[in-house]
Amino acid sequence: MSLEKIEIFPWNKNFDTGISQIDQQHQRLVELLNLLVSHLAFQSEAPTLNTIFEELKSYAIIHFKTEEEIWRTAFADDPWATNHQETHAQFVVEVMRLKSENSDKSFDDDVVAEIVSFLTNWLTLHIIDADKRLAKAVLALRSGCSRQEAKRIADEQMAGTTNIVIKTVLSMYERLASHTVQLIKEIRRRKQAEKKLLDTHQALCFAKEDAEAANQMKSAFIANISHEIRTPLNAVIGMVHLLKRDNLTEKQAFRVDKIEDASQHLLSVINDTLDLSKVEVGKLALESVPLNLPSLVQETISMLDDQIEAKGLDLKVECENLRGHLHGDPTRLKQMLLNYLTNAIKFTDQGSILVRASVTEISPTVALLQFEVTDTGIGISSEQLPLLFSSFSQAEASTSRKYGGTGLGLALTRRLAELMEGEAGVESTLGKGSTFWFTAHLKNEPSKTKTNDSTAENAEALLKKFYRGQKILLVEDDEINQEIALDMLEDAGLLATIASDGAQAVKAVSKSEFALVLMDIQMPVMDGLEATKQIRKRPQYNSLPILAMTANASVEDKENCLAAGMQDVISKPVDPEQLFKTLVRWLGAIDETQGGIACKQVKIKSTRL
């Protein structure tokens, strides 16, 4: 095995006895002792250490037998030989004791110190002193001396300078052993620190994986809940749109307006929740299209005109310093501004609201846009300001009870501002009012294509004027949503054929000619994605516009729609104005190359499923 080695007993001439067979075995014995200390230092597992202990014991027994045979041949039953033999037995017993006491656990610092101390003393006193003394006597016997003479010669040679050397070596090895023990302790501390760091890293990795899995589950759950709420909400909003076209009494119109307000509020909560979830997992994609900022501000304000008028507030707008050709995400900018305006109206009972939009910094490629909404409302205390932009947080619980709200709008606004490489914040004085602001870095570049606002301004009129009678295939499984979409399309002068699932849609396209297909996604029998793929397999339908009309509103859902062969996505609940704009775009009502409006002439036979 690969292991960093520690030589607590480096082999040198002090170990030589003059008898080559014993010296060779001593050298192997020292190697095993050093190996044992190395494994102790680097905290090898108990089974590995037990194996080394066994090898050390086995080799020591072999070595001792070799020694004892040489000593016995020279000294017979002389106390020098018998006493030496007893030290061999004691060594084996001590080695096995240390092994048995720690066979199933790691060796702590005290045990390691005990082992090193034992080996140091035994090695120096036994090999350098006892073995060397006996070896000198054996060599003297072999040269012709008597036993007594040989023992005397050995004692003389081991006295004086040699004795000083032995003591010096013993002292040196004791110091070396002490340093080794300290080194082992330091290695152990580092190993433990490394293990703790590794364990912490692994725990963080597991926690990260768990968090990512939890985020994915949360996103899937929120997306599913969003779909389940959007589908019936589409029916509510759609019915309200149709009801408002009827001749309602003043009381009925008032009630319908309340239903519409409640529906839009619920839709706003759903959108904020879903968007915040997507931001948190990094899956919210931003558009980059040419912006008409004065129009964007005006459209946002127009959504709240009734609320502003109902409270008698004075609304002022300043959009004087809007320079450059800015590109950004108009939907998200409206959403952010709408969050601020809604709060300003909610918390201001009298006085005024100021909306200010300006470009504070600009370069040839980038501009810094800043929006501010200032009100004369209730204001916010300095203690509560840090909490405002946290998810599900409001200034205080009583605020939520009195004014309502989820606390998501401001958190989402800050997250969106950060996605646009900007910031969001507030300045406020309790009892005097607040100024909420956000910034966004936007691209500054001339638009390559001209926009035609006539489409946005009167899409339904364009449909009636240029596409009356065109056939649309409406693929929708929900009967209420079928009825609503059918009424919207017929009011715009279009003829709609209904298919209740993807399989019916594939058959309908093969039997009749349609100008456009509106395709739901989640349906029985065959879903909208598979139906689109089946239709696109036939070359004659490659250019047929297929638009998703679905409650699945995530980025992944839209990407899946486009990947299946759809050209665009209309989110549910369906905004009639947005539906009509999208239909105009894909039916080709605007022909810029001729500088005006033209209509495709398509001959279609009426078909009803």
C-alpha cells in the first residue's frame, strides 16, 4: 500500500553486531518497527495495524529463534543466554498486549506514545546493548577465548566510550521518539481537520443537492397549482369579458367590474408567486425588444385609472428625460411599475402620486433606466424599511389585515431589478409618504425593424376588417373555455372549429384547411405537443401557424411548445387584447413591405367536427 513513511529508527552502524545473519534480521525488524510507527502516525484502520502487529510478532519470533540458537551454541545454559531469552518472550507478550487492547478501535495519542516509548527503549537497550554484548562474546569465543574470558572481553568493550555512545544513542532516540509522538499528534490533528473539512464539504454537497431537488419539486408544484388555478380563472375572466359586451344594467355592470377586479387580483398573486419561484431557481428569462417607455408608463397607469379616480388622487407623470433606443422586457417593467403603483394607491387615502421615469446614465450600448413612484400616503417607519423587500413580508401584520396583500410584489420587483443588473429601494417618512424606486440596465441600440402600433391599438378591428370569415381550429378540452374562446373569436369575425383533444385536431387538419390553430397543451387522448409534432410531420402543414393557448406558463413550457413546432404561446387566463394582437401578427394582417395593411386571400370550405 502507498504510505508516507516515518523513520523513527533509521538504520545505522550502531545496530551492527558483527554477526551478519543477526544484523540482516535486525534490519528487517527495524523496518517493521518503522512501518508500524508510520501507520500509527497516519491513523491507519485497525485491521491494517493488526496485520502489521502480527507480522512484527511472527518475524520477531523467527529472529529470536535465530539469535537464541547462536547464543545457546556459544553459552549453553549460561545466565547471559537464558536471561536474554526471557527478554525475547517479554517483547512478544508486550506486542500482543498492545495489539489486543486496541484491536477494534483507533489508537489514541496516549497509546501511540506508549508504543513508541516501548519500542525505543527495547530497541536501544536490547539491540544496541544486550545483543551487541552477546555478539562480542561470541566473536571472542570463536577466536579461541574461554567463555569467561569472552564475557570479560565483551564487558570491557561495552564499557567506557562504548557505554557513553550507548547512552548518547539512547538519549538521541528518546528525543527522536518524543518528537515523533508530537509529529504523530500534529498529523492526527491535521487528518482530523481534513476529515472534518471533507465531511463538511460532503454535507454541503448533499445539502445543495437536497435544496436543488426541493427547488425543483417546489417549482413543479407551483407550476401545477398555477395551471390548475389558471384554467378555471380563464373561464371567470373570459366570462367577465363577454358579459361586459352585453347590455348590462348599472348594478350588473358594477358587480361584473367587482368580479373582474377580484379575478385580476387573483391572477396577479398567481403570477407573482410563479415568477418569484422562477427567479429563485434561475429560470426566469427576460425579453429584449424595442421599448416605447412613455407608452409603457401610460398603459400601466391606465390599468389603475378607476382606482385612482375612486380615491380622488392627483396623479402626475414625468417622462421628460428618456433618451436612447432602449431594449428590454416590457412585460416585466410594467409588472414592476404596477407593483409600485398599486401599493401607492393602496396606502394613499388623499393627496397625490408622482410617477417619474428617466434615463440617468447612457452610453452607445447601455443605458440606466430609473423609475420612481412617490406618494403622500401613510409612510413607513425606519425599523420596518429593511423588511419590505423580503418575500411574504409587509411593514407589519396589521398592515396586511387592513390593506391586504401577500408581500410578494416588492420582493419580486427587487429580484427582477437585479436580473436587469439594477437595484430597488425605498425612502420613506412615517406619516408623510414614500418614494419607491428601481433601476435597470437596458440595451441602447437602434431597432432593426419598425414597429406598427396600429396592430396594438385596434387588433380586434383589424381582424374584423381583414380576416372576417377566416377559419380557426380551436383545440381545447374544457367546455367552458371552449365556449369563451369561441365567443371571442366569433366576436372578432372569425369562424372557429372545435377539437376536444390532440387526436381530433390531427384529423381536423387533415380534412379541412385552416388559417391558424389555437392549441391547448394538457388534454386527454393526445396532448397538444404530440398533436403539433404529428401535424408538422406532413410537409404541407409546415407553414400553418400553430399557437399554444395554455395555462402552462413557465419558461420550460414555452420552450417545449416552440420545440414541438408551435410558433407562439398565449398564456391563460387569456387576455382578449393580447389574443387579438397575436392573431393579427400570425395571420399576417400587417404588410409593411407595401407600406400599409393587406389581407391574405384564403379560400376555405366550412367544416364542423
